[in-house]
Amino acid sequence: MTYFMLAIFTLLIGGLTSLFFKEKLKLKICTIFSGIASILALPSAIKSIINGEIIQSSYTFSSFYGTVNFVIDPLSAFFIIVISIMSFLGLIYANGYLKPYIEANKSVSSHCFFLMLLIASMLGVVTVQNGLFFLVIWELMSLSSFFLVIFEGEKKEVRIAGIKYLVYMHLSVLFLISLFAILTSTTNSLSFTDYATILNKNTHIANIAFILGFLGFGIKAGFVPFHNWLPDAHPAAPSHVSGIMSGIMIKTGIYGILRLISMIGVPTKSLAYFVLVLALLTLLYGVLYAITQHDLKRLLAYSSIENIGIMGLGIAIGMIGLAYSNPVVATFGFAGGVLHIFNHSIFKELLFFAAGNTYLKTHTKNIETLGGLIKKMPHTGLLFIVGSIAICGLPPFNGFISEILIYAGMLLGVPSSEINLFIMLVISIASLAMVGTMAIVCFSKATGITFLGEARSDHAKLVNSDVDRIMLFPMTILAILALSIGLSPQAFIKLIWGPVSMLANSPEMLVIFDSIRNFLQILSWIFVAFLVVLITVYIIRQKINKNNITHSTWGCGYDRPNSHMQYTPSSFDNLFVSTLKPLFKRVSHIKKPKDLFPKDAYFELEIEDIEEAYIVEPIIKLDEKFLAKFERIQSGNMQQYILFGLIFLVLAIIGLMIFG
């Protein structure tokens, strides 16, 4: 445990040390310290995962906090591994991404410090087991990520996104304060161990605590209907921050939910159904809005919401297995949900980094103006395609593995005699299948319109090369990881053995896990054989077509394609949006042609989030209207402010005298 605490200390020292170096060296310093911290943190985590050990270290900072325990158990260890690996790759990528900003004389001092603080606080969140200290570190994580989001704070839309993110994070912490207040008042302790004792025994308190916890952690994770901060914050943040936030930080919300489940032990059926319904709503809502987005990073943000729903679905199936005393269903559900946490961190970082590459080269995130980039950015294009296949849950990449485990959990639960469970599982299977189809539509659009075809504007035409190797290196590692898990899932299943054992908590775990490993071994052989056949066919085809004519005799105009012959994003998803019209708020921007050969006519379709448009914005307007009534108080007169303070002080004293 000493090495792990030293890892957190190393990250903080790295952030502070970088402040004293030149701008061009700051990120390199942070990357070195992050690498050292990862080396220090990983051995304890791997030891806990493999041996199931619980490593603990206790500190007494003050009598106010009491004893603060930092614990590495298999659940914490899993998240430590994800955080350490993904954040280090994110920092390597940041060296290339921020290079143009540094060359333009933009300071990155505070950005480097808060980046290291974010990583340290995430490691702290998943290991601390003191309620009050957890809230402090949780708040540090939220504040540090806020300052990272507003890196380009000179832009109005970035400031708005940052403030919105901060408001949602403080709404999250209000629910968590309520959770810990109830648990602390009941147990007269701040220790998670004491919390677990009462949650395990008292079903009523467990239900209330879980609902409050799910709301608090669910806001951070991005569950619908608490998701509105996420589609704004990710496009506003630099791409390495988007990758770390989406790939890692939002998973701390999932960690909180899993930690609550581990403390409760066996949840009630009502809690399991509650999570299942919200998970289904989240994955469907996320993919629906991902399809309609024209901002590439906003599309990826909504896709993150969809994948949070998939993780939630796996967790819900695991909870159903526990509630119905079915260890097989519980194990498959939790295995799929936990593995998808790791899988999503891999392909979502990869996709956000690829989106960052296109933004650096084209200076736009609007795919309406892109096209043909794979000819000039072949490595980025290929890596984006790999990430797209993985996120769609297609073999032989990692997304397929976690989703097939969730499918297996649902199918194994279908034979249950209870009609309510049968109906919900059938709906869940159908929903996940439909989401898989819509994800393919979404990323066919994103890949095709961004990288294939012809350039639609000067943004794409003026690109002449791919990004630096330092940016492609972490992306390549992520792509290799995605393929490796897909081709050899039985090797990586050991990574989730510990946390799943803690959650499912069944004496039959070894037998069930052996069956999962055997199932994945068969899939591995099939995928390897498929890949060999695919490569063989490709090589044969290349040899056959080597001397063939590359253009058809009757090209029908396609021998000289131009951007006007291609689908636009709006036309690509128009049929889909029209079919589901009630679920979207459509805003059209049209300039009709006036001449025979118009040059500036256009049609743009913007899709607004219906929850944002019909619930959040009206509440904000009502709040602004109410607060406007008190504007006269802000007069700028110092004497008037002192008078207000005096009146408040007198009222406070009178209140104390009356009510004691």
C-alpha cells in the first residue's frame, strides 16, 4: 500500500514540479511523473486482482475525519488498473495535441497541474473508505476536471459548458452528502465497513441509500435523465481531456454504484428493476441522439451515454441474479458490465483521440465540412475505423466480448417462471440488439462522412499530412488492446475475476467462471480462424486485381466524384429522424437557391435534446426570471452591503435566542 500512496504523491509532485519548467517541457514532466506513478500503483492492484488480497493503510489526519482507511480490494484494484493505464496514454497523447497551443504562446501551467490532480483524485476516490474524506476527494475530482474543461475559456460556448458541468457536479454531491449523512447518523461512523454492516442488515435503509447513491453517482456517470452536462462538456474540452473524462472519470460513478452493491450484498428486486429501467432508457436515448449529431465530439459524447447504459444493463442483470438467487445470471451480468468498463475506456479514448487529430488538422468538429480525410490522414482514419468497429460491438474486437456476456446473462434468466422478469428480459434483449444496429448506423455515418469520399470544404481540402507520431503511438496501443481482448478474451477475463467475485459473492463462482472461460476460448478460436480467412482472401484479391483496370468502362459520372454527389450528415440520418420525429426537436437552417446555378444555398438540420429543450431550459428561464427580481439588491453600494450583513447577523442572533 505504501507504493500506491507514493503513486498519488508522485502525481501531485509532478503537477507542482511542472509549474517551474518552460511551457514546452511541462507536459513531458507530467508524462514522466505519470509513468512513474503508474509503475508504483499497478503492482498492488495486480496483486489484489490475482490473489484476491485486501491491502489496507490507515491514517489519522484529524479528529474531525477520524481514521481514514485507504483500501485496495479487487474492485478498487480493477479501477486502479484502468485509471493508471488510460491516464498515462492520455498524457502521452496530450504532448502532441497541445503542441500547437504552446507554439501559439498559450499557457498550459494550470492545465498540467489540474490534469495530474484529476488522476490523483480518481485514484483516491476508488480507494478511500471514509465517507467525509470520500466527499472531499470527489469534490477535488469535480473541480480539477472543471478547470480542464474550460481550457479554452476565452470561447463563450466553452465557459457555458464548464459552468453547466460544475452545476451538475454540485447537484451530484448534494445527493452524495445526503447518502453519507444518513449512513453516518445511523452508524455513528464514517467507515465504509460500518456502512456495509447496516446496509446488509436493514433493507429499508439500504433502499433509500442506494437510490440517493445512484442519483449522485448516476449524474457523474451520465445516466439519463441526468446526462445533460456530458454532450456539452466533452466537445468543449481538449480531446485528451475528453478521452480521460469519458474513458475513465465518468466510470467513477459506476464505481460508486458497484461499491454500494458490494456493501448491500443482496439488493431487493425493486432496486434491480429500477437500475434496469434507467439503463435501458440511457442506452436507447444515447444512441438515438448520437446518430443525429453533426459535431464529431458531441456524437462521441452521446455514444458515451449509450455505453454507460450498456454497463448499467450488465449491472442490472447482475442485481437481478442476486435478487432471484441465480448466481449464474448474476455472474454473467456483472462480468459483462465490469468488462465493458475496461473495453469502453479503450475504444472511447481511441475515438476521442482520433477526433482530436481531425480537429487539429481541420480546425472544425463539424462533419458536414469534412470528407476524404483518410487519403491524407491514413493512420488516423484506420484507427478511427478500428474504434468504430469495437464500439459497435462487432467481432473480432473487444466491444463484442462484454456485450455477448450481457446477452448470455439475459438469455440465462429468460426461463424464469416469473412473468415480470420474463417480460423485462425480453425487452432488454430486444433493446440491446436494436442499440447495436443503431450504433452501426451512427458510426457508419461518422466514419463515412468524415474520412471517406471527397472533401466538402477547405477545412478538409487543405489537410496535407497526418498528425505527429507521439499522438498516433497511444492510439495504436489502444487499437492493439481492443483487438487483443477480442481475439483472446479468455486471457483478459482474469482482470475481472476479483471484482465480479466480490459482487456476485457465490460459492459456485469457480465453476461459473470456468464455464465463462471455456465459452470465451471457443469464441477466440472462431475469431482467430475468421481473421486468418479474411487476411488470406484479402491477399489473394490483391494479387488477382494487381494488373486490372481500376475504372469501369461506364463510370456514370463516378470516375470524377465531387462533394455534391455525396450524402450529407443530414441526408444520411433524415429517414431515421423522420421516422422517430416525436423523440427529437428539429431546428432547420435553410437558405433557398435563387439563381439557376446557386453557390450559397444550403440546408442544415440541427437536433436539440428534448429534455434540454422542454425541461432544463424552461427551468433555467424561470430561475433567471425569479432572480431578476433581486437585481436591485446588487447596487454596488458598500454601505448597503454592510447593512444587509448587519440585518442578517441580528436575525441570526434572534433566531438562536428563540430556538436555542
